[in-house]
Amino acid sequence: MNFSEARRSKGWIVLLATVVGISLGAYSFISNARANHVYTITCGIVDYKPGVFFKSCSDGGMAVGQIEWESWSQDGARGKGIYAINDCKPDCKTGTLIKVPVTVVLTGSKPLDEVRGKRVLNHIQIATADKKPLPLGTSNTDSWVLE
């Protein structure tokens, strides 16, 4: 069977319809995913499920890292990570990082703010897993606006 005969067969029509259907389905899926995708911002970088947040981007003396996300949606995100703070003893250059496990919760305004055209969760709250105060602090929680 040559190409001219094959393109007139029912199999050719089924193949063409399948390719067109898959293409339209993929386009629809990707468009919907982009429209519903939610990001966050950390140190001026718009990111999806970052592994670390710094409270002060200029010095890195306090961070939440090694984050494993359990949930992520436009309603917020939740995960577990490690809080680390430099005790700056005898100075910040040679200080020791004190680390404790924490829960991490991200939230955003309603409707979500947009940064560079992307909807972002822009508030972080952390809490120690054991409910004891954060190292060098008096509370077991901390929160700040992400920029």
C-alpha cells in the first residue's frame, strides 16, 4: 500500500483524530496548570517550592532550609524543615549555627498578590516541632513577609 492509498483509509483518519485530540488535550492541560500555578518569593526571586528561606537576605544569619513540602496550593503551603540561626559567638563570621526542626506555613493575601505576573504566597510562619522556644528566642514561632 502506498501513501496515497493509506491516507484514504480509515486507519489514517483515526490516527489523525488521535493526534489532534492528544494535542488539544495537552494544550488544555498545560494552560490550566499555568493559570492555577502558585509561587512564592524569596530574596526577590519568584520560585516554586523553594528549599530555603532567609529572614534577612543580606546576611543569611537566620534561615529555614531543607524544606519538604507536604501541600502546596493557592490556599497556602505546608511543610517541614530545619531552622538555623548563627549565634555570632564570638562573632558572626566564626559563630555556630544552631538548628531545630520546624513546621513551615506559607500564606498569601486574598486574592494573591502578583509578582512579575505570577501569583505568590508571600507570608511565612514557622513553629518548632517540639513546641520549645526557637534558639536565641523566647517564642516557639516566628513569621515575616516574604520579599
